[in-house]
Amino acid sequence: MGRWADSGQRYIDQVAEIEDFRSTGLVPTEEQARYTPQEKTLVNVTVNAGITTNFTANAVNFDGFTGVGVVVIPNTTHNFGIAAVSSPDGALTVANIATQATSSNSGKHVVGDVPSQFVIVQIQNNDAATQTYNAWVRKMNK
């Protein structure tokens, strides 16, 4: 495994030093694995009034990753809460990885460590009406 030189302009691996490596667009495998693009995992899903829903049908496989970031945005501002939930198989929910307290705002996010292979987004609708949400998940290696 290689490393960036102190200047940040050279990548040093077991074989060679490569000048200005970052500007070529090539990124070493271990650097690529640090962050992945975010995925939109929930699109206009509804949660009934006063209900907490685990979206097991949209479980995200985290095999090879150790961290998660989840962003949930409702279609209208109201009181709701979110959690990233750990799952060994994509269906069974084990424990909350990260939870954001319920409050009234237009979006929430959580970040946490992933102890199992899957992450499930949980949304708690505290409003008196059914609400619609969108969610994005980012896989990370911390």
C-alpha cells in the first residue's frame, strides 16, 4: 500500500514515486475506497402519520465499508426523525447506528460506523398527516 508524500504532490508506492499523481485523474485503489458517490436510495416514499418505518426493501449493502452517511429530506417541513439501522441480512434490524432527534426542519443527516453488512434507513413521521421523503446514502471507509 502506498501513501501521499508530505507535499501532497507525489504518491509513493512500493515500486515508484509518481510526480503530480493527483492531476492525472488516476487514484490508487486504497484512496478510491475511502469515499463513494452517494446513492439516492429512497425516492418519494411515504410514511403514514405517527408511524416509524424501516425501509428494508431499500437496504444498502455495505460489504467492505465501515462508515455511513444518510441524508433525508421531506417534501414539506414538519416534525420527523431519522436513523441509520444496522442489519446482518438486509431484513432483520439489529440496532440504530446513528439517530437524529426528532424536530421540525426541512432535512436531517446522520453519520455513523457500520457494524454489519447492511444499512436500512428508518424514518419516524411525527406529523398528523402522511408525509413524503427522499433519502441519500453514502458509503465510507473511515
